[in-house]
Amino acid sequence: MSEALTSETLTDANMTRESLQGWVPALASEEELRAALEQAFDYRGDITLTLKSGEAVQGYLYDRRMGKSLAESQARVLTTEGARRDVAYAEIAALNFSGRDTAAGKTWESWVKKYAEKKAAGETNIGLEPDEQE
């Protein structure tokens, strides 16, 4: 799924959170890079940033700081090793939505639908239960 990312594709109804896993967006322009990092910020799984130096930074994008230029803008990543890492947007060569989105398919509407199905089947003691950890 490598395609150019524009503000139109961000609002496209087909661009769901579930479809982002494994996506490697094209980052040909400053607008595409900024838009892709906004999607990565909303993503609830790990990402991998490949830097222009060739280094890969893998982890959860927990914050971003927007500056006037790419050099002044920062992606803040909690790495898989547990370290906090600030990466200037100007250093980023590629972005990969590499981890599973832990929030995918867990909307309120999905829960209500499952609840109604269980209730209709006659189940009792239906409640919110945490998912099993992988």
C-alpha cells in the first residue's frame, strides 16, 4: 500500500485505522510527510521511522512538535527499547506503520453490537472485559 498521501486521502472514508497496518506512505513532499506523521500520531500501534542516515527507529509516536520547517518539527517516539527519542522531521526518509493497531475494531459501536448479539442470545452478566494480551 504505497501511495501518495494528500489531505484528500486522509479524509477518504476508505482510509480507516484498520487499513494503516503495514502501510508505507510516499513522502515525496513536506505536506505528505506532515500528513503521514499526523496519521501516525493517531495510530495506536508501533511505527518504524527510517532516517536518512539509514538508522531505523521503531516505537510508539506519542507526541509531535510542529515547527515552521521540517528541521524545527519533531516526532517524539517511545522506542521499543523503552527510551524516548526526538527525531526531526527533516531526518525522516520513510515511515512504516509496522505494528498492530491495538485500537482497531474497538469502537463504541462495535461493543454495542457485540453486547446486543450476546443479549439476544440470552447471555447474562455481559460486561466490558479487557482483551487478552499478546
